[in-house]
Amino acid sequence: MNHDTYDDDYIRGILNGVKTIAMVGASPVNVRPSYFAFKYLAQRGYDMIPVNPGQVGKSLVGKPFVASLRDIDRPVDMVDIFRNADAALALVEEALSLTPLPKVIWMQLGVRNDKAAAMAEAAGLKVVMNRCPKIEYGRLSSEISWMGVNSRTLSAKRAPIPTQGMRLSLNRVSVGGGGTGAADRAAQDKKDSA
Amino acid sequence: MTDRLPGFATLAIHAGAQPDPTTGARATPIYQTTSFVFNDADHAASLFGLQAFGNIYTRIGNPTNAVLEERVAALEGGTAALAVASGHAAQVVALQMLLRPGDEFIAARQLYGGSINQFTHAFKSFGWNVVWADGDDISTFEQAVSPRTKAIFIESLANPGGSVTDIEAVSAVARKAGVPLIVDNTLATPYLIRPIDHGADIVLHSATKFLGGHGNSIAGIIVDAGTFDWSRDNKYPMLSEPRPEYHGIKLQETFGNFAFAIACRVLGLRDLGPALSPFNAFMILTGIETLPLRMQRHCDNARAVAEWLSAHPAVAAVNYAGLAGNRYNNLARKYAPKGAGAVFTFSLKGGYDAGVSLVSNLKLFSHLANIGDTRSLVIHPASTTHSQLDDAAKTKAGAGPDIVRVSIGLEDKDDIIADLDQALQG
């Protein structure tokens, strides 16, 4: 499938469907993006598992670190790869060795590995690359609108009062598929310069 | 299921707005408050560290302003936007993200006189050096590119000369030079032209004009197209390097394709301070809800007035790109097929004196220094908005001594024409 842009329904389906997320490369340093993406997703009700072999014995917002995907004691719906693109292939191989299989491989903003994606898709997994689940959750719920960001969604329903730990509805009206024309152009520019 | 895409008029009314969570208010409330309480110390720290979505202080963000920001971003097809106190503030904040002292940016000479002043004098004092190019000659942009160039700046429809810029051609120069293209879209509004569709990386507005549309509030907007890779080289350290203000966060790495808008907010607006009043944001938002209706009527009226003036014996020339035979007519057909805007100039056979006389004889037109009002407006640029330029620069900017500028309003077009008719006879 095309990984330059994603339909909102595809992302919405993933974020509405998964419950347990293993974040590989989660950092205990509280100013790293992985830390605050992890914390946000935990606050929004996902069962988060931090994976980082250098941090075993510690925990991240109360969730104990594990060394690898194989060390997780429960089924994982989604593996969120917060590592560089070169690490993605081995991580997908590891994810595909799990029983039951995860449903989704998600590579973070800035991370894209087409070979790893193809391998996961061949095994029936859904793949998202070069996106942040926190940003996408915030966008589809429109919570990110506080930052002046174009959520590309509309709703005439009364907004919920956002409180800590609350799950937000992601089922707003989408304004424009998986991205703007601008996103397509940026992706094309990246390809051209690569 | 494929999403059905709402049209422009629907976005103009709905984008960014949702019934208020607390009261159910349907219109966007005016959150006239300086500050917002934190849930606890951890929440406060998360907000200050840019780790959580939410409000801190109205100088950095405000819920009313956020609705305006998302709405304009949606209408322009951008990833995010930032509302600021004026169009001039938008220019300062946007360029401060890109330029360090000693850097250059290229700007078309065909600009609003206030922008020419700001670039020439105020920016010069910051060490930001403007290099002028000719909007009618793309090769002058290519020739102006240097290793110190950090951006290219144009207006989509230029004020006051009525010229239309070939955005795609200038965009090609910008991409080759590896710098963002900034387009001031004030006169066109996204209803007529969406510069991002033609290669703009950043779109700016004086929302005071047609977006607000009622001549009652000053505001500016910066729209991030999400198209520029700020980390390709080390040209834009505000976006690509760790920010000491935020514990070493790299803004593009963290915020991806809306990093420029975030940088303008958390570095530019936070530190320079030109925050928009939530009341003004509300006024601009209310204006935008009728933008498609108003812009079409502005354009239809302007075209009728321009045609009528063209046939008047006292008129030497009408510079309206919507007229067949105008040098910009082909560009107007390509970029603004719904209409060439409502601001244009004309010259009188009687020269400077006839222009002054016309302005004083008009009864319905208001003589003032604004454009994009419901009311028809007139001004003599050479003695007002462009008065600080020398004669050569005035002529190049389309504001020669014999030129009168009008901004055609939403009155009945026959009344607008009748006022011009009596004033030209007088």
C-alpha cells in the first residue's frame, strides 16, 4: 500500500482497535518525545509497555521496562518503533515471532523502512510509517487543535470536557483523506532528494 | 468507506469550531482570559515542556484564537497556523524563525507599501537584508539567490498595482535554492487563490482585510504548509537544532510537518509578544463564516466598476487583472478564476490633481488607509501608504503619483458606479 499518505479511516481504525501497545525505544528521560508520547497514550487509556534493554528494572510512568518484545507477558496489539529506520527490520522480524501476532507495526515520525513494512504486510499486519500516534490521536480527537493544528476533521457535537485519563472520540467527520496536497508534495520532495 | 470531503463554504463555517464543552454554546466563545489553570504540577510541567496539548497563557495560545488558526489552516490547505496581532507581526514572527543577522531574503518589489517599509527599515536594523526582485521577471529572483538567502517573499495578488504573481514559477526558484516560499495571500484570500496548491511553503495574512472583512479588527495569520524540510541542512537552526528553551527539544523532529507553526508560537510569539486579542479573533472568525459569499460579491462588483471606469473618458488606464487585455489577465485566469480580487488602481488623464480632486469629491467611498472592508474605500497611495518611497520605487510598486487605489465594497454596484460618476464629473 501507499505509505506516503494514509486515509483517516485507516489511522482511526488502528487507534480505535488496539489496546496494548509496546513502544520500542521508550526513553525514561522526561524531555524525549518517546517519553511524552508514551505518557500521553497511557493517559488516553492504552495498555502501554516500554521496551528498552538498557532500562530493565526501572519503570516509565509506573509501567516496568522490558528488554525485548519477547519478554512481554501478554498479547501485544501494536508495536510502536521509536528507533531509527535501520533498526526496524530486526524489530519487525522479532514482532513476527510473537504468538499471537501483533496486528499493527507503527514506525514513529521520521522513521520509514519500506522493506520492514513489506515484511509485516506480507504477514497480514497493518503498517504505519513516519507518523506519531500521539499526534494522530490528538488530531483525530481534535485535542491538538489547542495548538492551532489543522485536525482535518469537523464535528457539530458538543465537545467533551477534556480531563486527565479520558479516552476521546476519534469519530469526527474527516475533511481530507489521509493528508493534504502539501503532505504529498513534501513526501515527493523527500523522494526526489534521496 | 471513503471520506466525503466538505467544500470551502462548509470549512469556512465549521473548521476548528465545536460547541463549547462546558456550556454547549454554539458560536465560538470569546475566552477573554490571560491564563488557564493547571490540573496539577505535572500537567503544568508537561504544558511548559510542549509535551501536552493545552493552554497556558494567552500570549502563547488561546482557545478562541485556536479556532481561528485551525479554520484558516483548513481553508488554505495547511497543516497548522498561528494567529498574531497584525499582518506586520505575522511577517516579523515568520521571518525571525528563518533569518539570523547578516542573512538575506528575496522579496518582490510589487508589495504593500507597509511591507516595503518594514523590510527596508525595521528589518534592516535587525540585520535581515532584503534583496528586491521584480515580480514580473522571474529571472530576477534567480539572480538574487545567494548562499545567505533564507526565504523568498511574494504577494499572490499584489497591493496596490493589481498584479498577479506567477506563484509556481517563483516556487520553482525557491525549491532550486532550497529555501521556503512565503506568500502573502491577503488580497486573494484562500477563496480566490490557495498558494499552497501552487508551491508556497508558508502563507501569511493580514486578516484585517478580506478574512475579517468588516474593517473592525486588526489581526495577522501565519499558515504552515508542512512542505518544507527544515532539517535538510543546518540553515534553519530554530527548527532543526535542540532548543535550550525547551530542554533540548528539536522542533521538526518532535512536531513533524507542523513544526514551523509551532516554532512561530513557542519561540516567536512567546518571546516577541505580538499576541492577538481573543475578541479580535472572534471578530475575524465571524467574518470568515461569510468569506465565500463576500469575496464573490467583492469580485463581481470590482469587475463591474473596472469595466465602467475603462470606458470613462476621464480615465487614462485601469489596472485590474480581471479585465481582458490587462497584462496579468492570463495569470489571473490561471490562479484566480473566480475573480481577480477587489483592490485595484486606475490613473486619470488629469494626473495628480485630478486624483486628489476625485478622492475629495467621492461621497460613498471612504478615504482611508485600509482595504477589504464591506465599504468601498479609496486612497491616493503616492501621498499616503507609499509616501515614504521615492518616485521610482512608487512607480515600480504600482503607486505612481497619478494613481488612485480603490477597494470595492459590497454596496449595490450601481451606487458605487454612480458615486464615481458624480465625483469624476465634479
